[in-house]
Amino acid sequence: MTDDQTPKPSASPTRRALLRGAAAAVGAAAGSGAITGFPTIWAQEIKDITLRHIGVSYSVVQAIGDQAAKDLGFKVSMQNLDTSTAITRFITQPTSVDIPDLEGWQSKVAVARGILQGIDVKKIKEFDNILPIFTKGEYDGKKVSRQGISPYEAMYIDSKDSTKIVEGVHDWMTFLPQVYNADSIGYRPDLVGDPITQWKMLLDPKFKGKSAILDVPNIGIMDAALALESRGDIVYKNKGNMTRAEIDVTINALIDAKKKGQFRATWTTFEQSVELMAAGEVTVQSMWSPAVTAVLAKGIPCTYAPVNVRPDGKEGYRGWCNGMGLMRHLSGKKLDAAYEYLNWYYGGWQGAFVARHGYYSPVPSTAEKFMSANEYAYWYSGKPATDVIKDPYGAPIAKAGSVRDGGSLVERFTNISCWNTVMDENQYMIQRWNEFKSA
Amino acid sequence: MAATVRKPGLSPIMSARLKSFALVLPLALVLLVFVVVPLAVVLAVSVFRYDNFEVIPAFTFENYQSVLSSHLTLSLYLTMLKLAAMTWICTLLIGYSVAAFLVFHVRSRLVAIGLFLLCTVPFWTSNVIRMISWLPLLGKQGVINQALMASGLIQEPLQFLLFSDFSVVVSYVHLFTIFMIVPIFNAMSRIDRSLFEAAHDAGAARWQTVLWVVLPLTKSGIVLGSIFVVTLVMGDFYVVKVMSGGTDASVVSAMYDDISTLLFPHAAASAAVLMIILTAMVAAILRLVDVRKELVSGR
């Protein structure tokens, strides 16, 4: 990737418009009079650019990349790695990546290592329409939980090449939020009986041998913490950054439950959770929204438990957000293309796509344009479907009249209890987590 | 050796020596680049410091201290040793019987080799597929449970069939028996058949022949097979993860969890410890039987 990346003046809005035009057709771009320069040559040049977007499968999606490439006129190569392999790759081979897919904690690590460059908020066209959950740490007038690493907490640096994340709103972002959701538990309504709205059900003896928990230590522990808080065992100061004593209480409770035969399994991948649920191995487990959708698409009933925060502070969702960074080596045309790519994600097509398996776009206003009124009302507003709801690949997953579990976007995101994270006592926690596993 | 290195006309001995050096060189280079160097890197990293963000190249033994003083390490090794022992017994019994059948009971050499190749057919698919194919068979609503329930033998599905030590060992046996069959098959094939007649003539019963003739002569095969199976099990992480339904941790899965949040030095120290323990185990096994002697001389 050492093609002639002569530094160019930063992309202006006209150039962006040009790029988009070029994508449609070279001739059309040339025809659009507002643009000066050499549109044909520009289109020729960007044609040979390939952006490498690398990250987890639920965020870096081939179908989305294909559409972006089609719309933008350059190539996009998507590669899926699991969270840990991805961050390792970013750090050890930074020049082999252009757009890293980052969660808050990964962004913290990546910024500290100096492998990213700040994203200029002025070049993000829809910046002002990004939900304030991400840009200001608040939503619907309420402060969003800061337990764990909230996206806002890892959002800003004060200069392009800074290696220190700062509090407050600044002009340079560390990563551009792309897709996010609030995780809770899934269950089989046909096998469970009463509706589930509390995390403690994961540990309820009623589901002995039929419950499963997520085995990605740094987020599995938070699911466990939510369950213990829900059961009244303990109140954490910060579930996203536990003390050793808190970790001990949590793990000991897990070991205790395991010894009593509570857990049928633990799962690490999306597919495993779908299989466990679909095969009837478990009836209640930590779960991700698209996994529930996938079970539903198999024609098997599955509900995503609404776990709104209670007045006593118990319950709540575990939030997460994946975004896109810009690797430091990007410059010249390739950097321009990367900004185009980032802006494309806020164009609405992607927002509509991810909404159909239960995720959200940080800019719902554009996503709305790419969804039917029925879809938008169902997925974003939590209203009853007026027609059949289909997943991104066209399989029907909800009948007319059904309502999304957990309600509207506002309802979910004003009920976040904690965010995906890596704790200060990470190593101790992982060691103890493995004790739970081997108990 | 330096004394004999004179310029043009190399003595015949020397040129022979050179030849063997030349023959060894490619493998030595491959081993150097792909084994020694990465290993050196792992060992180097294992004594580095680190924090949440960075690996710091400063010498410390803390990682080893943390690995060796944790009772997690002990319990992980005990789990894996238990699984390795169960797998070893099963693969040995099955592998030995299969090999014995192929070598001693199938009359035609050609058919024996054909059947032997047949043993390898399942191994043309990936490990992952072979392992995952057990899930629909052993599950709560799997074939076995359904059959048992339908026949009225049980009322509740048997939970221990899947996501248990049982299912892990079943998978290991399925995956690794071939590594037992091959060396034992090889050792058995080289037994001189007239020994059996001699044993028979000397009045040995069948089981005595097996115990005193066949077994000692196939020791090398058993040892080689055992090394394969034991090291494969001890170094595994995926089978344990999937087949135990994530309810068991293995030595390597603990390393994986370390790496997942960039605790490289700690993982490297665990890796070094695993390597030392495995080397010691293999050395111990090899002490029981001098494989080299069995393979090279003696025949």
C-alpha cells in the first residue's frame, strides 16, 4: 500500500459530492458542472483504491461492504476476525488495516498505542445528527450510564495524533459509532412459562441445567453481575470496573451455581447461542439480539427479555457499540476515500440493514429513509408491526401486530446499566473466570 | 573437526560428512525459522512486563510467578491430565484392536492396506466437522436420547451425553484414534509371523502370545501413538470448548482468554510452562521405551 499517496488538501464537501457522483457513473460526474478539476481522472484514481475494513462479524458485514463499494466506486475488502484477534492484528500489523472495527475498550487500547488518527468531526456530514448517547453521553435528557466503558467515554481526543483520550466534546473522534445495541437475556417462551424480565432468572433453580451464560470473560462477568445484583446478592459500585473483592463475590457465586448444575453450557459465538436455544439445550441464556432473530427465523419461538432498570437500580441492559477508526497510515486519496466510506455508513442504507436484525444506527434519521414506515415503527419506535417483519435476508421473523421485545430505542437506551468493557483488574478477573470454567 | 578441513581435495570421510551436513541443513533451517525463532520470541515475551495497554520489554519473573502460584494452573492441568488419561486408554484399546485385526486377521495384505486406508477416510474432512457432527447425535433432543426415550428406556433425556467430560472424550477418541492405529499397525506389520508358531510350539496360549510376544514387540508403536495422543489432548482448546459446551476450561483456553485482552506476557509464560511439562511427559514416556533402538536397530 505504498501507492502515490501524496498529501492532498483535505477533502472538501465538493470533492465528496464528486466521489459520490463518480460512483454512479464517470460520465455523470463529469457532467455535474459544480465540480472543478479532472473528474474522469479522479474516478479512475479512486477505482484502484481498496479499503480494508477488519473486525467482528456482527459489525463488519460483507453485504454492507458490497453495497458501499457499489455506491462509492472504490473497492472495499471486509475481513472478519474475532474481537481479540482483531485488536491484536491492529496493534501488531497496523499497516495491514485501513478501517479497524473498534469497541470502546479497543479504541482505548488503540489510541494509547498510537495506531489511530483522529476523525475530524467537521468531515462527518451527519455529525450533528448522531444520537447524543455517543457524542455527549446523554439521551432523552438523561445521562447515559458510565459503568464500563461507554462509547462517549472513549470518544474524543484533542488533536489528530493525540494518544490520550479526553473527557468532554472535542473536534477529533477516536472512532465513529457504527452499530450498537443493548444486550439482555433470551428465552424460549414455549418452555419457560412466565415472561422473564429479570437477570436473576439466569441463576434461578427453576432453570437448573437449562441456563447458559456468555463465555467472553470481560462481558460474561457483567451478565453475571447483573444477575447477582438482580438476585440481591451485592450492589456494585461499578459493574464495569470491579474491585478484586467484587470479582471474588461474583465468581464464587458462579462457581456455586455451576456446582449445583445450574449451567447447561456457556457460549462464545453467536452461532453457539443460536444452536443452544434452537436445539432446546437451554431455555434461558445471555443472548444477543440477532441471535434471537436467527432462532425466530428457524420458526422456533424466542423472546428477548426486556430488562428495564428498576427504581432500586437493579436490572438494565448491557450496552455495546462498535465503530470505525482510521488507521494512522491513511493519507492522501486513500484517507479521502476512508472519509467517504465513513460518511456512507451514515447515509441510511447500513442503518436500515442492521435494524432488520435488531441493531441500531447512530443516525436513525437517515436510516428511516431506507426503511418502510412499518419497519421503522417496529424496530426503532417499538410500535406494533402493521405487516410481516423480515430479517435482512428476507426471512419473516414477526407477524403483523407483534411488538419488538424491549420496546423502542429510547426505552432501551435510557435503560442501559453498563457497557462492554475491560476492567483494570482484568487479569485477575480472567484468572478467576477460568476458575469458574474449570470448577 | 577443524583439523581435517583442508582446501581442495577433501578426504572421502570429510566429503561424506559434508554431504550429511548438506542433507541436514534444509530441515535444520526450517526448524530454526519456524520452531526455534518463534519459541525464542515466546520465551522473550514471557519475561516482559505489561499493563492494560502495552507490553513493556523489561525483565521480570512475575508472569511465571503468577502462573505457577495459581491454583487455577493446577486445576487446569488436572482436568487436562484426566481427559488425556481417559482418551489415552480408549484410543489405545481401540487403536490396538483395530491394528491387530488389520495385521493378523485380514489374510490378504492388499485388503489389509485397503482397510487401513479406509480408517483414514473420515480424516479427509476437517476436525471441526467431525467434532460438531456429534452435537445432533448426543444432544438433549439428539438421536440417541430420542431413540432411548421412544423405546421407553428412559423418561428424561440423558444430560451427560453432551456438554460433559463424556462428550469431550468421545470427540477426542474419534479424532485421535488414527494416531494410535498408524504406529501400532506399523510395529505389528514388522513382527515375524514365525514367532507365533514358535510361541504356539512352546505351548503358549493365545493370550500368552499376545502378552509376551506381540505386546513387547509393539511397544514402540504404542509409545509413539501415546505421545501423539497425549500431546494433542494437552495442547487442545477447541474440542474442550465446543464439546464441553464451554463448561470446562483447558490449559490453552486459559491462554486464549489472556490473549483476548492482550495479556501476552502472561499467556507466553503459560505457554512456556505447558511446553516444559509436555516435554517432561514425553521424555518420561520415552524413558520407558527406547524408541530409537526399537525402530532403527533390532530388526
